[in-house]
Amino acid sequence: MGNKLYHHGDLRNSLIEAGIELINQEGVKRFSLRKVSALCGVSQAAPYSHFQSKEDLLKAMQDYVTEQFMADLERSIQSYTNQNDPGVLVQMGKSYVMFFINHPHYFHFLFSQPCMTVNLSIEGDAAENFQPFELLRTTALRVFEKDKLSKEIIEDTIIALWATVHGLASIATMKNVHYDKDWETKIEDIIWNK
Amino acid sequence: MGNKLYHHGDLRNSLIEAGIELINQEGVKRFSLRKVSALCGVSQAAPYSHFQSKEDLLKAMQDYVTEQFMADLERSIQSYTNQNDPGVLVQMGKSYVMFFINHPHYFHFLFSQPCMTVNLSIEGDAAENFQPFELLRTTALRVFEKDKLSKEIIEDTIIALWATVHGLASIATMKNVHYDKDWETKIEDIIWNK
DNA sequence: GTATAATCTTAACAATGTTAAGATTGGAGG
DNA sequence: CCTCCAATCTTAACATTGTTAAGATTATAC
């Protein structure tokens, strides 16, 4: 009765988004299921209708962000005319930075929390790695295929490209650094001059 | 009265060592002050006579291992005749691996727990880095000084050397890989052939 | 030998993850 | 429209945890 519904309607996503906010404000250390429940105006045990455990919610939070990020990057790549042209890397790099300019809280959530496991290894099992990094890597490998470069140089170039783009995202999402319409051209310039 | 002493005698170190054992067996997630206290045959609040908090004990556990490791490495370096000879790096590498062959549980404690913060960056703040890594780095810089190599090549060589040595330690401390008297010569060969 | 500081114990508190049992509700099938 | 069922949510409770307070015990300095 009234405006208080027994059924929340979209509790699963609300818990995920409130969880990200909570971690950004208090850190993963002070994150708790009960606090997230309270933020969603819901009882302490409500999350257990959607998640098996606290760890399960945390994993879902990571997947939630990563999936949006991946969808954005894949859309960006496929919208480019020539998939083998180096320009596709610049296009992807722009999207990489832009995604976090549009969602700065996602950047802090993913990369500023020591226990949010984001694997970034070249040699290790690719399947366990941060998916956006692997997407950048396979895209770059396709672009560089025709160039007959040594494996080492290619891998180093990929790391350099990723570092540039990730660094830009890190700077752009810092507090007091505001979005500027010149950012897009800024990003293009920096990546091209690599 | 009897053999049960009111004063433990060496509780601080016992807590640290029992804590390392507990983390190796159950993981940092299931580590708790009360369990460590029980393992030491002491009441739940006893740790607070030696540590301010759980975090404080965890930090002390890391420092405890790192200090022993550093002392070992420094002794190894200083025992070598010529501090500028490349051989000092081999000597140090041998000690690096040997330390963890002699203390395999320290390796797992330091490197297999996601929340044990071990920084290993080249560009970042050196003071925040894993001290043994910085020691290897400064030693290598001294050895390579006369060679007039580019900074990039030197840094890459340092990474390669560290990776070799650390990888050997990782393999050597795996279960079912037992210490063998040939390990020392094995290590020498692998590092020299780099 | 006594005062004092260090060390340890017991007891309690609030916060947390998790489960059990039951209430409420939306929607499918009659 | 009505009924039944599964999904969703609530309340209540439990064990575990970090931490503090108050006091007991012991080592050590004087």
C-alpha cells in the first residue's frame, strides 16, 4: 500500500550500482551486504534472493562494469570501416578513455581497490585476464599482422598503447579534471604520435 | 603453576609465525585474530598487548618476512668480493631462490595472497616498492654502470633477471618439488646463460 | 621487598555473513 | 475473475568477528 512496494522491481541492478557507490566512498574494506541493503531501502537478507553470498555480489559488480565496457569497445571497433587499419586502434583507444570519462566511478571501482582482481599479464592464461585488455591485444595483433614485426616488439607496442590509453583514463577521471570537448582530439594526437 | 605460564614469553613473534601458517592454510580471507590467539594458546584479546589492530598484525607479518629476506640478500651481496662484478648478481639470485627454498611457506604467504600488497613497479615510487626488488635493481644499476647501455635496455634486463630468479623461486617452492643439492649449480647455469 | 609497568584474562559490545521460516505479491492457467 | 505457485522480500536468530574496558598476574627496576 502507498508508495512502498514489497517488491522492489529491479533490486539486482540496484544492489550492484549501490555497491559500486559504497565501495567508491568507503572502500572495499568497509563494504557490507547490510549497508548495501539499507542503501536500497531493503531488508538485510533481501540480497540472498539474487546472490548466493557477498563474494557473489562483488563478482557480479565487476562483471556488470566489465560487460558494459566490453560492449562499448566492441561497438567502437565494429563501427570502424577497415578492421586492419591502425586507425581502429586509435578509435578503440578513444572509446577506452571516453568510457571512463563518462563513468568515472567505474574507473575507481575497478582499479583503485586492491582486492578487485584485475589480471593484466602477457604470458599468463589469457582467459583469466582483464577482458578489455585482451580485446585490445587481439585487435592490435590483427592490425600488426602484415607488418612482419618481431613478437617482442609487437607485445611491447601493445603494452605501450595500453599504458597510454589507461594512463589517459586515469588522469581524465581524477577529481578536478573536468571533461573538455577537446579531449577527443587530445587523445587522437597522443595516440597517433606514439 | 605447572607448565602453563601466564606470560607467554615470546607472544609477539609467536603470533606472527602462527599467523603466517594460518594464512598459508586457510587464506587471508579466513584469517582472524581469535584463531591466531587460539593457535598460540592465548586469550582472544592478548594480541592487543602487541598490536594495535588486525591490520597492524598483518603488516607486522609482512615486515617480519621482508626483513629476514632483506638481511639474507644484503649479507649475500656484501660477502661477494667485487661489488661491481656481474657475478654479484648471480650470487644475489642464488640467495633469492635459496631463501624461499629454505622457507617455502614465506613464498606462499607473500605472493599467493591477493591482499598482501607487494608493489613491483619500475616507474612508481621506489620507496613504496617491494624492498628486495629495489635492492636487486640498485645492485644491477651499479653493475651495469660502466657498460654505457641505454636506460631501457638496463631496465628490461633487470626485469628479466628478476623474473628468472622469481620464477625459479616459484617453481622451487611448489609442492612435490623437493630441494636438490644440484639446485645451486642449476641456478648459476640459468642465470649466467641469460 | 615493594612499586610500577608490561602482559594477559574475562566479559561485553556492536557489526557482520548467513540461514530458516514465513509473509507478500505478480503472473500463469483454469 | 479466481486460484495456485514461484519469485521476492521480511523478521528473527545464530555464530563469528574486531575491539574495548576493567581487572588479574607477573616481571623488573629501584
